[in-house]
Amino acid sequence: MSTVAVTQFIEAPAIDLWRLLVDLPARADWLSTVDSVELLTPGRLAPGTSWRETRTRPDEDAQAEEFVVVEAVPLRRLVLSSSGIGVDYRISWTLRTVRRRCRACTAVTVRQEARPTAPYGRVLALLLGGLAARAVEAAFRRDLADLARAAQPAAPAVAA
């Protein structure tokens, strides 16, 4: 099993970040690499909720992934699973409120655990493990930057 984790401090309350994370139809609005989201289960986000997300990869190709909610603890933790070719992924988003000077700040950690499910998955992990981990880390940093940007209040309009 391989694990990649990235933490970023975001100057926004956990409730604002949680709302962004669980509003599945809006993911394509704030995640810069997500082109579309297709809900596969009706209703509110809860364990068992699933969706298909199409992302643009760095090589400009589109890639569709399906996600299933494993755990959802409001304002604290969202755990997702996704099956890849020969590998199962578990992605967790953890929110922890931190006080900094005069404004609420949230430490957001996104963590992926990859478990090979087929022999070729283990071979690929051995051959490409470091490269894949760096790519996942870069993707998580971009997603966290997108989340931070989306959580910032809109600038007030300036009257002319």
C-alpha cells in the first residue's frame, strides 16, 4: 500500500470548506481540473453516495473516475473510495479548525491510500511508485489551492 498526504492551512471556517466538498454538482465550478460531474445516486451526500467525475489530465486527455462516499462526518472528515485498474484508492479529506491571530483557519489534509488489487498493480507500484506519488501530491496541492480560492468571499463591487 502506498500513501500520499498533503496539508494546507486555509483561511476559511470549516463549514465553508465542508459545503464546497459535499456540493457534488458544484465540484466542476471550483476544481480547476474537473470538467463535469454526473451524480449516480439521488439524495443528499451520505455513505453510499456515488458520482462520476471527468477530469482533464496533464496530457490533456479526459479521464472519468467514479467515487463512492465511505464516511461523512460533517465539518470533520469525508472519505471516498475509487477503483482503478489493478488498484483501489481511498481518499480522505480531514478538516481541523485552527486559530490564527484574529481569523478562523482550517487545516485541510487530503490523503490517498492506494492498495493493489491485482498482481500487475503491485508491479506497476514498484516500477512507477515514486513518480505516481509525486503526481498525486501535485494534484492534491492544486485541489487544495482551488478549495482555498473557492472559499474566499467575493470581493465587493466598487461603485463607479
